[in-house]
Amino acid sequence: MSHFEFKCTKCFKSHKADPQTLKCGTCSGTLSVKYDDSKRPVAIMVGGGTLEMPIPLSSLSEYLSLGEGSTPVVSMPNISAMLETAIYAKLEFMNPTGSFKDRGTAMMISALKSKNVSEIVEDSSGNAGASVSAYATRAGMKAHIFAPLSAPQTKLNQIKIYGSVLHAIDGSRDETTEAAEKFVENKSLVYASHNLSPFFVEGTKTFGYEIFNDFDREIPENIVVPVGNGSLYLGIWKALEELKEKRLIKTLPKMHCIQAENVNPIASNKAWSKSEIKPTVAGGIAVGSPPRKSEVQSVLRQSGGTAYSVTEASIVKWQIKLAKHEGLFCEPTSAAAFAGLENLIHKNQINKNERVLIPITGSGLKDVFPE
């Protein structure tokens, strides 16, 4: 008998944890992993080997790793002085394929491998596709990766070099998803969607467990995350809730959500349609119809966080600022979080006596260089 199941985030109906099940059969809500408290869950050690995190695997031997996680946290003295706030960055571009996606991918591919899945389909703006391609190769799986033709060529090349089949779609990020879903249906394959798979969020939880030790249990009062679908955002929150349930932390931080003005279905705080999508340099968060939107909004309410949209000019400005003032060359998606932070401070959504943590989600070397 398994120590976990899938549970609908909307109607809370339970479902068997099956690779083909990505939405609730009753209400079409998204799913999350729910552990059975009456059974001893399989767990991995996180945060320098000091914390146990429950995982959706039958044994530790099923976990497939390329060395993801344990990324460093650095202070940002120059940017902190500019914004008069203590700011820290967790360097997620130091993961094996250059982005935080490796955390979620490692768990998702491990879970699918344990269920004898041999061929998968994924759609991505680039980083997740490269990550899934790498881990699928390590697991001996065949992977079909759908990505927009407009994605940075460096990311498309990275997807191909691991040996996956690249399907470059001449259309938007959302049209790429539609093409992948149609391919899954026609070929009867497993859809290893990092946006939908409950296993993926179980992997991104490691970020939340790690910062428990990174800050010696004193987690910053604010975490600012660039959000497309929200897999990292939700994984951090789930981890912190688990730590609070274990009475390892007393309070939870405010979780702030940053999006680009050109694709902001969550931060716009209004009815929003895909017809409003405009091109953005922050391709990693250019998700017009995020399936986990309601989950992100729920965390915003629970944590007291703020959702904010930023301009294209501000994203590019902060990408350059971080490189010139802190020596950190991040992807535009990461820079969007700093552009959002500047506005959150100016609007007093973040107090200057509070600390802020921002994930540098991916490397600038994998994206379009600023002009």
C-alpha cells in the first residue's frame, strides 16, 4: 500500500498516484501529493543532511540525481545599499542544467521511472525542456520536448544535445502547450508536464528545506519569486508549511509573485485572456494560462504576499544592474523578480527593516543577451 496519493487542490477528492493522472476527474482541478500520516513516508535528507523531506517514491534507491540542489545563498551588498534593504540571492543557476527546474525534474523523472514509464512528452520555454531532456537521458527514457521556435537558440541546442526529440513550434508558449497535449493524445504517451505533474512540486520543495539551514532557521521575512505557473513558488510554500507542522519554524514569510506586464494572468488581478499576451524577454514566466493559478493566489492570500507586474524595460535594466553591481549574470526571468522588488519596496509592501530572499532561477548565459 502506497504512503501517498494525489489530492485535488480544488474539491479535495483523492486519486491514485498514476503517471497518466494530471487533473481531477471530477472538477478538472490540479493535483498535489498527499502523504498518509499513518504510514512512515520514504524521505530524503535535505539542507546539508539535517532535515527529512517526505518524497513520493517507494525507496531511496529510486531517486535519480545529477547533483541538483544545495545551491549557495549570497548577500547582495551593493543592491542592498541601493534599495536600503537586506537582500539575499539563492543561486539556482548552479544546478546541473543551469536552472531551478532540475529540482522538480529529478523528482518527477524518478517517480515516472519507478512506474516503468519509458517515453514522455514535455513542453517548455526552454529551461524545463533542457532539464527534462537531461534527466530523461540519465533515466534511459525517450523524451519529446516541445518548445517555442522563438526560444533562445542556446536553450534549444541544450535540449537537443541530451538526445531528446525537439519539436520547435512556430507559435506562442501556450500554443506550444496545445501542440504537446495533442501529441500526447495522438501517441498515447505520458505527459511529463512540469506545470501539471504533482511530482514536480515535490522536487522544488527542496529549495524551502534548504533555506531553513541557509539562514540558520531564521528564514527571511519576504521571498520574491518570478512566477509563470508557479512550481517553485508553490514548492517553497509547501516545504515551509511542512517545516511549520513539524514545529521547526514558527512563522511563515510573505511570498511575493512577480510577472511581466506583457504576460500577467496572476498579477493583473482581473479577468485575463490569452489574447492579451505580448512578447516578453522573460520567457521563463510567459505562461498565459497557468493551470496552478488558483493555488498561487491562495498562497498569496495565506502569506500576505503581493503579486506585481513589471515592464520590459525594468527587466532589462535589472539584468544589467545585477551583472554590473553584483557580478551575477542572470536570465531576464530572474531579473524580473528584482524589478518587482524595487516596486514592492517603493510601495511599502516590503519594509526596509525586513530581509528579502530571491532565487536566481537561471543563468543569463542560456538566454538572449541584453543590448
